[in-house]
Amino acid sequence: MARAGVTVERLTLAAAELADQVGVENVTVAALARQFGVKDASLYFHLKNAHELRVRIALLALAELADRVAAALAGRAGKDALVAFANAYRDYAREHPGRYAAMQIDLDPETAAASAGVRHAEMTRAILRGYRLSEPDQTDAVRMMHSTFHGFVSLEKTGGFRHTPRPTDDSWSRTLDALDAVLTNWPSR
Amino acid sequence: MARAGVTVERLTLAAAELADQVGVENVTVAALARQFGVKDASLYFHLKNAHELRVRIALLALAELADRVAAALAGRAGKDALVAFANAYRDYAREHPGRYAAMQIDLDPETAAASAGVRHAEMTRAILRGYRLSEPDQTDAVRMMHSTFHGFVSLEKTGGFRHTPRPTDDSWSRTLDALDAVLTNWPSR
DNA sequence: GGTAGTAGCCTAGCTCTCCTAGGCAAGCGA
DNA sequence: TCGCTTGCCTAGGAGAGCTAGGCTACTACC
């Protein structure tokens, strides 16, 4: 009997692809085992449980997204950087809906601290250097930015904007304009 | 044998409460049947399938939230109305995490059109009357508002803000200040 | 090069969920 | 009172998650 050559890395990648096709909630250990031509019980040699699989998809997605954002940000500043960041974020979410959804699961603190989420946070702060905000305004602005991006992307995906004919691309770029405006002129107390 | 007196309404309410306690993903037909002292198969007399249960939770939540927002909005205008809306939204999400999560599931178009989601949309537009925006700016602003609220609330819940010590309440009120500022001075092309 | 150990798969089997089919009894309307 | 609908039941199949224990192929070491 030849060995299938299953590794955690190959499992995670296949799981991520499966998630993009059928949704994270349908990423099952059994389905994955079928794809590898292996019995489901065999995967528990590589995996603690089904939850670990989803966590691994999330970590993969965080790392991939951080890479994309870093590439998009290279050599840009100010509004240019803001728009590049935002588009990298949204494009990734649209190309990889399952991976993106997996990113939203609750990571336990130490896992989160070791993830690419921190690179993410650093880059977000880097953008704001162009807007010259000091603490605690900077933290508030980071949180608002992230909220806007995540909110827009996730509402767009679940069809929250469907009832109005206006193209979402247009609303997106106007939202970025508005965000740039408010960052440029952050209201002081 | 006495009848248990199960109705769709009672089922939906119990399911919503269960969702708030253990999360929507753990709202199961079997668990609900146990709560009613009934066999799981019996619930399929009232319910088409498990998915319908989640849809019903979502519709209940949409209606409840719309009621709250309407009450919060009464007699207010301008920034007052914006803040009242936002707080009603966030408070509901925090008091009812399971219901809120259920709201995010993909409703098919006709169900969505018949839901309280439309009241929601109307009220959001009503707020913007105070800011005197004309189309298509109004639609863009509505989408940005909704994105910011939803994004903030959902990142807050999944712990996306945990890594920074700044109290989320403070960031929330500054975000609303910023949103008010940008709506007051919506950037023109 | 034989052998011990481990890594990678297997079968068997348990529990839980979702859901269907078909049966029986309670309570209502004629 | 008789029947018919309503609301529950039992039985059972399919698929998912997971554990226990066994067998085999490769690896490392003497």
C-alpha cells in the first residue's frame, strides 16, 4: 500500500481551496480525506480536531493577506497607500471568500499574537503615519479604518447592498475618499 | 399523552435565546427538541429543515433591531440621531450576539425584501436627511455608515481590538464623531 | 544487513446531527 | 358520535466527528 503523503501544509492548502469553493462551514475532515484518497480517521494523525483545520485556514489567510498588503503598500504613502491597502484587502476577500470567512473566527489570544495579524496591524499604523495622528487618535483611526473595510467587504458578500442599484465599486471608492478626508481632518475633541 | 404545544413562534424564540447563549452554529434541531421535551423528528412537523430555523432567527433579530432603532430615533435629528442609531445597533449586537450573528446569513432575495431589513434601510436614509446629501452620495454614505457599524461591532466581538489597551467604548465614540464629521462635509468629486 | 522503533495509514465502532417514512392518539367540526 | 386533521411518536438511514487499537512501510542504528 503506497502512502498518500499527507502533511499538515498540504491539508491546510486543500482545506483553504475547499473553503473558497464551498464555504468554511462545509470544510469537513471527511471531505478532505476523500480528496486525499484516505480514510477520515487517518487525518487525525495530522490534526487534533476539525477546529484546528479552520484555525489553520485562518492563519494561512492572515499570512497571505499580509503579504499582499505589504506588496501593495511598497513605495506608497498618504491616500495612495490607503487606497492600495483597501483594494488589496477587498480583492483578497473577493477572490478567497472562504479564506476570508475563516479569518473571522475567534483565535485564542496566544495564537492570534503569533499570527500574521500583528503584521497587519503594523501596516495599518504605517499608513496613518502619512496623516500625522498621535495617540490615542491613531488607535481610534486604525479601528475605524479596519471596521470600514471589514464591514464593507462582508456586507457586500452577504448581499447587504443588493437592494440598491448603485454599483458597489463606486460606493467603495467614494467611501475611501470619505475615509481619506476624515483622516486628513481628524476631529479633535 | 399531553401535547407539548410547540409552535413556530415559540421555537424561533427559544432558538434565538439558545443562539445568544451558545452561538448560532450550535443551534441544533436536536437541542431545541430536548428543551421542549419532544423528539427531534417531531419538530420537522413545524419546520422544513435546520436552515429554516436559522433564517427565522435572523428575521426575528432584524425585526427586533428595527424596533429598537425606531425607538432610539424618535424625536432626534442630526448627530443626535446618528449616535442614537449607532448605539442601539451596537447594544443590540452585544446583548444578543447569537441573534446578531444569525442576521448575517445570506437571505434569499424575496425573503430579504419581506424582512425588517427594509425598515432598517429606510431609517438609515432618514438619518441622512439631516446631512442634506443627494443621490448618489446618499447611497454611498448609507453604505459607509452601515459598513462602519457592522465592521466595528463584529471586530469587537471576535476580539479584533484586543491587542490594544485603548477602551473600545472610547474608540467607538470617536468613530461616531469622525463619521458625523465626514457626513457633514461629504467630499465632492 | 538485520532489527527495533516510529510514522502513516487502516478497520471497527461509538455518538451526534439531520431528515424521512409511517403509525397512533388527541381533539376538533359536522 | 364519527371521522379527519393535527401533533406527537418510533424506527432507521446517511453523514460527520472522533477514539482505540492494529498492521505495514520506512528509517536509523548497531
